[in-house]
Amino acid sequence: MQKVTFKKGRDRRALDGHPWVFAGEVYAIPPGPDGQIVEVYDSANRWMGLGYCNPNSNILVRILTRRREEAIDDLFFRRRLSECLELRKKVVKDSDSYRLVHAEADGLPGLIVDRYGDYLVVQVLALGIERQRETITRALAELTGVKGIYERSDVPVRKLEGLQERTGVLFGEAPPKEVVISEGPYKIAVDLYGGQKTGFFLDQRRNRLLLGQLAAGKTVLNCFSYTGGFSVAAGMGGAQSVLSIDISSDAIKWGERNAQLNGLENKLTSMVANAFDAMPAFEREGRKFDLVILDPPAFTKSKDSLPGAIRGYKEINLRAMRLLNPGGLLVTSSCSHHLSSELFLSVIQDAARDTKMRLRCLAIEGPGLDHPYLAAAPETRYLKCVFAEVN
């Protein structure tokens, strides 16, 4: 088996538990086939672990195990997947849909698996996992008993691994165009073929359910509403009215379908618009709401673009605060790991200062327990959702 050895002083992060080894951190790129399993040694030439190697990627090695006696074979992947399933059985009680495998945080770097009722959607994001696709698919089918497994590896990050984007059925039957899932007291129609991520933002489930507990009697504005998950949660929680805004007409149509699915047609209305334009227009019209939800796409995917992202987050939060009635509730999210919880909160506070309002935080939440993260890998902790009262 080939080995990679850290240069002096470059192994601190990996010794702390981070699973990535970058090409510039080691003395040499090992010969052999792309995707092979290699041994990793620290700068003192002590054994650290086993991982799969991709010389075409800046992330040279992704560590799979730090147990020397553990072989990387079919049984290894079945065992890891069984552990993932057992954890979700313990922590997911309110839905038939959840993140089954959360990549690095579940010890399977580069693999995402989401369950939507009777179907699994898989994303393969690394060459080492690509080489194990059949083994993983077979184990998932046997362990879960689902009707079908569909691959949605249609993400640009695969190019960084030297891989082409791909989609298609891996096992069993193809999912229907509309898959209806349960989440607490409501249902959501999901498009597994064209929806964002693997079809839906499962990581916000806990925050949607919390929002539902706070929405009774309120007038609600949901910006960047996508297919209306937060809108449905608010409506089912007893909101007086909910207005959903999204720039995508297709997303709005799915949101209207979800309102219908839950008998909320009389409470939920929607409009196709850019939230950056709609919120200032509402302010000029003097419109006010009791609760404003902001769940935008990531404004930054690199450190270089962080300053611009901060300006964007500040603007939408400032606009939202100006639309709130006194004592109104702001629910605002960021899904960029480059923006820490502390920095995100300071951006919101800056917006409050500029609007001469007081921000009282009720909670700073993350994703549900089916989306664990590694303490040693801040990249795996990305979602922040702030619940705050504005006066």
C-alpha cells in the first residue's frame, strides 16, 4: 500500500481530527491508480490512518479510518452505513425524510445520502466514493429496504475531483416526479429530479418546526421562500396570513402546490420577485408584518467573496427589520460556512444598530441532529438560523 507523509509542521489540523490532507502538505504524491487507498503518516513518520487518494484534487487524501486494524473493504462501508442508519433512528422522530449520510461528519467523506420516504437520493462528491458506488448502493438497498435509489451527482464540485456530473437510477424504481414527505404536522411535495440540493432543504426541518410554534396569529413574510417549507410551517402553526416571495416561478408553483397539499390556500399567497427589490417596495408602501423569514442561498462560497456577502446579509436583514411591527420576529439564516455564527450575529446586530432597533435573540439554531458536524472541521458546520425579536 502506498503512503503519504506530512511535511514538518503541516499535520496539526489532521492530528486534531480533520479528515482532509491537502497536496501541498505532504512530501510527495504517491504513484498508483487514482482513488486508491493509501496510508497517512504524520511529520514524525507515525501512522495516522487510511484514506482514499486523488492526485487530481487539491484535497489529496480524505481519511476514512484512524484504526490500524480496520480494513477498507465492502464490510467497512456496510458497517459505516449501518451506524448512520442507527443514529437517524434515534434522532429523527418527526419525519419520514432526513439526511442519512452526512459525508465527513459520518466518516464517509464525499458521500451524501438523503431519504425521502421510500426513496434515497445519493450525491457522490469525491473520486474515492465514486470507486465504491456499487458497494455503497448495494449496502444502502439492503439496509433501508427502499423502493429506489436515485443519484443526483449533478454538482460542479465534482469537476474539482476530475469527475463529470451524472444522474440516474442506481437501484430499484425511479422516483415519481412528485414525492410527498411528512414533516411534523404537515406534508411537503418534493422534486427529486430538479429540486435544490437533493430535492429539498432537509437541514432546516428543526427550524421550520420551531417557527411553527411561534407563528400563531401573525402576518408572515417569507423571502427566498423556495418551495414554501417555512410558509407551510407558519400556516400550519396558525399564522393569520403568509406571503411567499421567490425569484423562481417554478419554486413558487411548487410552493402553491404545498399550500394546497396542506389545505392552506386561503392563508398562503405568493409572488415571483427578487427579494432585494420587493422588500424596499414594501417599505415604500408602508406594509408591515409580524414575522419575517430570510433563508437566502449562500452569498459566499469562498473567503475572497466574504466582504460582499456581509454587505448582502446586512442589507436584507436591515430591510426585514424595517418591515416588522414593533416586537416583531425575525427568523434569518445563512448557509455559508465561511460566515461564522459570531460574524453572522454581528452583521445582524449592525443592521439593528442602523435601524435604531433593539435585537433580542431567542435562539441561534443549526440543522437537525441528522446533520452532525466534526468539531475539528469547521467546514462541516455551515447552517445558522437566528430567531430574534426586534423592537
